[in-house]
Amino acid sequence: DAGVIQSPRHEVTEMGQEVTLRCKPISGHDYLFWYRQTMMRGLELLIYFNNNVPIDDSGMPEDRFSAKMPNASFSTLKIQPSEPRDSAVYFCASSLEGGWRPLHFGNGTRLTVT
Amino acid sequence: QKEVEQDPGPLSVPEGAIVSLNCTYSNSAFQYFMWYRQYSRKGPELLMYTYSSGNKEDGRFTAQVDKSSKYISLFIRDSQPSDSATYLCAMKNSGGSNYKLTFGKGTLLTVNP
């Protein structure tokens, strides 16, 4: 089991540029989550998918953020245009369905927008 | 009032000490309570999980939930330098398809050899 794989590990970009973060969940997991972590706000849920369908995107901060899950093994989080306040660590997590199951997190993408 | 409050620390203890980490919450609908451990530059990983009230023990770790006080705790006995990490509490409702976890901001723990 390779775990949840995120890429890139680090991203530095200039304000106004488009940023795309990528995630490969654990095979067989039905749920995929995107979180953002900052010192000020902690871990915040942005959006989650069930069987590739977005279920709750109420945490997506603005229209500049969008997420897709074209198939069970891949998801993207896109920020366009990026702003300095988007600087954070973005985590992807996946889990099985059924009652309650633990989240399995990737090691995150550290985004810096200058 | 925030849904989940957690003292950010930092907390520094000598090796072998008993560590107590705590969270308070305001949402009485929370039924599942978890502790995640996050090492530097890594994603959080599940450490302990309890449902409703009561205690749960796993090796050197004990999780306690007091729903009447809306207070949860994680105790670490005989703490080791390898326990140095950020500990995040997390909670969720029991309702059906609700998979939304609410996290505390985390407490940074350092165990000194």
C-alpha cells in the first residue's frame, strides 16, 4: 500500500498564476478529501468527494478554487488566480465508506505564493 | 465560540513524563472523537479513536471522552522522544453520510531525552 500520494511536495509561484495540486488516493477508497492547513486556522476541509462525485464544497474559500475527480485514482485542486493568502499546506486524504473510517492523509503540498 | 478549542502549546516535557493533551468542544452532536499525530513535514495519522463517552487504552496511550463536560483528553505514559509531534483532536457527528471532521488546531509536543 503506497498510501495517498500528492504532488508536487513544494510549489512556489507568483501572485496571479494558476496552481494545480494533484492527488492519488489509496486504491479502493471511496472518499477523497482536500484540506488546507495554516498556523492561524489549523486544518480546514475544503471539499470532499464520494465515488468521484463532489459531496460538500462549502469549505472552498472562493471561486478561484476548484476541484475535480475525473476517476477513482486521481484528483486535482486548482487555484486560479493564486494570491499570497493562499499560501498554506494542502493535504489530500482518502478513506473507505461505511459508518466511520479513519482518514489517510498524504504528506501535503506546501504552497507559497509571492 | 469555536467548535473545537485546543491549546497550541508548545509543550515540552522530559522523557518518561506523563503527558496530558486536551480539547474542548461546543457541538453536542459530536459522537466520534479522534486523535491524530502529525510529525513535521508529514500528514496527520490516526492515533486513537473513541465513540461517545468513555476511555480507550492502546499501549502507552489513553483517550478519554467526557461528553457532559464536552472535554476530551489524550494521555501519554512514559513519553519518548519519538512522541515529539503535533497532536490534533478531531470530531464528527454520527449522522449518516456526514464525513466532515472538525479538527482542533493541534498541540506541539516535544519530549526531551
